[in-house]
Amino acid sequence: MRLTQDPIQVLLIFAKEDSQSDGFWWACDRAGYRCNIARTPESALECFLDKHHEIIVIDHRQTQNFDAEAVCRSIRATNPSEHTVILAVVSRVSDDHEEASVLPLLHAGFNR
């Protein structure tokens, strides 16, 4: 009997395609992960509930497109998210401001 493990599933939530989303997509493909991309919070939640991704990457750099913290909270409110790792892509900040800028994200349910 041969046991195999399904590939890790990754959900990328980016409002638009750019070098960051392309980089994450490429890295997932290169690692052999199954990758889905969502452009809206609604499609992201629907996709997550359908596939139960192990890793979710949410774009938090441009807050005018959607509220990344609200997306994270809505995913965390579901049962399948118990063992899901949720990451935020943020704009670069100086080292002394990192601690203060990351705390609201951790409180919203992001892992890092």
C-alpha cells in the first residue's frame, strides 16, 4: 500500500495582478502547491470554503481595494480555518514602526 499526501493548497487574495501576486503564484507553482487566486473578498471566502486551503496570502498594501483585516476575520470565523495559516503582504515599514503596525493584523487573525 502506498500513501501519498495531497499537495498543499494556497489561496492568494490580491485585488489586481502585479509583481507581488505573480511572485507568490510562481513560488507556489515551483514548490508544487495547488494555488488559487481571488480578486474580491466574496470570491475568496467562497473559494476557501470550497477547497479549505492550508495557506492564505492576503494583500494588505492597498487598502482602498478591500479591507484585508475584514477578509481575515471572515475566514477565521469559519470552522475550516482552524489550522490555516494566514499571511498579510504589507508595504515596507521601518524597523521601529514594525511592532505597532503588525499588532492590529495579529488581532484580526493573521499569523504574520
